[in-house]
Amino acid sequence: MKRLSPLEAVMARTAGTITSGLRRGGRSLLILIYHRVLEAPDPLRRRTVDAAEFASQMDLLAQCFNVLPLPEALARLHSRSLPPRAVSVTFDDGYADNLLVALPIMRARGVQPTIFVSTSYLDGGIMFNDAITEALRVAPRRFDLSDIGLGVIELGDHESRRMAIGRLIGELKYRPASERRSLAMEIVSRAQSDIPRDLMLTTSQVRELRAAGVDIGAHTATHPILSRLEPAAAREDMARGKEVLEGILGEPVRHFAYPNGRPDEDYRAEHVAMARELGFSAALSTAWGAGHPGCDAFQVPRVAPWDIEAPRFAARLVKSYAQRRFARASLHP
């Protein structure tokens, strides 16, 4: 992604100043959500940025926006003291490349991220979606999963494999966690795939991130869809993720991100209440839009920056300041 031209940069800054300040009584905060930053492009992960693309995106943020650490940004959001075009950068899940690939890029540009970690995958674990991706990377052209209810999959080029990965992830995502993991591991076994054990952070790497000034947030222990769990199980998973991180870091963990994060679908009012009761000071969703001073501190929206071309990336961010559809506290019990 090339840098914006001087004229495009001026236009982006001007439009961002206007849209981020549209709300009466205070400016808006845009929070970006990433998961991984790859060392090099991966044909099976086309919507995941690689190092070169991420560096360009961080250059654009430095060129056109005011990038703040999330704890400072949230405090200034609610005290109505944000600068125009305020942006924070977050990562979900806890991938090792957040440290190894993304962090050097961000540090060179003065960006301090928050990384939300699902603790059950530390030290060699793998999430079900990654297990499926790695399995279908090497699966045979005709992959028969009909006896476990997933059909016969025809795998030829990268596009057919990407589509199959998306379909399988979609079919398994909302199943009970034990069933989801069991099916994912069965797919891995049938594909005769080796599971990579270095995708996720280690405990020592979490400490290394914190020592580098990175804010660490909680993202549950096992990354369940909270709305699909019994309330007691949901609360236990949220609490365990927080406790494990606090044990690793030796300090309170103040911020939480709902897994998958869509209001009403992935979490509900009871989970908002749980986040408050567990002692978090804020919680983030994946509802699209910008936070504003009147939004619920336990349902702060975020946006996913999919665009690769610099003008489109900048335009998406500028437009997102004005999108606040889910920003109000509509899920309070």
C-alpha cells in the first residue's frame, strides 16, 4: 500500500477532523481490530495483512491520524478531551506474530497497541479456525467429510480451498466448544496435517510484550461464543482468562474484548454485566463504528481495516467515525 499523496493526506485529515468531531459534546474514537500480521502474503489468508501492508497502514495512521494507546484513549473519550482523528490499535486472540512481526513495525512508528489474549491457547495451543486452515492447506483434492456431516469438499486451486475454509469455519463456529474442537481435530487428522505449535504467544512472550509497554487485555480463556454458554460457564471462562493473565503479569488486567464480539448475537446484556462485575474498566465489541462520549464503556465499538489501497483505507476510517449504530448502551440488563 503506497503512501497517500500530499493532497490526499490533507483531504483525509480534513475529513477526519470533521467526522470525528460531528458528535456534540466530544470527539469520537476509532479503534482498529487486527488478529494477525503475517511475515509474507499467504494465498489462503488473503484478508490477513502481511508485514509490508501493515507497515503501510501504520504509516498512514501516523501521517493522517492521532494514534493513542487504548487506556489513554478510553479515558480521554469519556473525559471529552480527545484530539481530532483519534485512533487506537488492538489485536485479538494472542498470536505470536503480534510480537515477532507487528510490534517492531509499530514501535518504529510510535504506536502502542492493546493485545487481547485468550489464555487457553498460550504455550503451543491452536484455535479451531487455524487448525482447519492448516488442514485444508494440505488436504487431498477430494476431501470426504460426509460421515461427520460436513460433506465432500472438492479442493483444487487456492480459491476453492479458501472458500472451503470459510465454509467449515462458519459451520463450526457456533457449535459447542468441545464439539467444535473435536471436529477440527478430526479434520486435521484426516488431512494428515501437522499442527503448528508456534502460532500463539507463549507465557514468556506475553511478559515480553508487557515489558515493551504493550497493554494486555483479556479475551476469555477458551474464546467461546458467550451467548451459547450457560451464564455460569460464560462467567467462569471470562474470569479464568482474567485471572490467568493477572497471574502471568502480576498486575490487574483492566480491559476485555468479547469473542467474536457482535452485540445480541455473540454476547448479551448478562455478559456486559459480568464484565463489570469482574472488575474490568472497559469492554470492546466488534460492532462497527466509532466510540463517542455517550457510548457504553462496556460496549465500545471497533472497526476491521480490510482495505489495502491507501485512499480506500483512509476513506473507510474517516467514514467509520460517523457510524455509531451500536454505540449506545442498548444491552444493559
